[in-house]
Amino acid sequence: MAQSLRNGRSPERSLFVPTAPRLREAETGLVGSPGPARTMQIALEQSLAGAAESRWSPRRTLVFVALSSSLLWIGLLAAVRAIA
């Protein structure tokens, strides 16, 4: 029932080659440096393990958002008036 290849192995069996050097290195952890995803996971793990950061109060956050948004709109209106 299972399809066989020229060498007599089934397709499912031929996909996994445990003797491949890169697979052995990955399984045993001998790969030289961690990839970008693992590096980010390590950094996140370390930052979460540290002390909690001090955060802005809700009032300070609201003032910052309102001020920065207002300045953005004022700058945009000034640019449109200068062009027109």
C-alpha cells in the first residue's frame, strides 16, 4: 500500500535522515550561534526576569499623546498652507 521509491524506502521514511550532520548538530545543540528568533527569546526572558520597569502614569501618558498629536496636526496644517 505504501509507495516505494527506487531504493526501496517508503516516502515517509526517506524524508527523515537521522545521520545528516546538520540534524545531529541541531539535536545535540552543537550549532555555533543561536538564530535571531532564539536571541530575541533569550532577551525577552532576561528582561521579564528582571525588576518591573517604572511606567508613566495614565495622566502623563494622556498629556504626551495629546501634545504630540496636536503638534503633528499644527505642523501638517502649516505645511499645507505653505504649499497652497
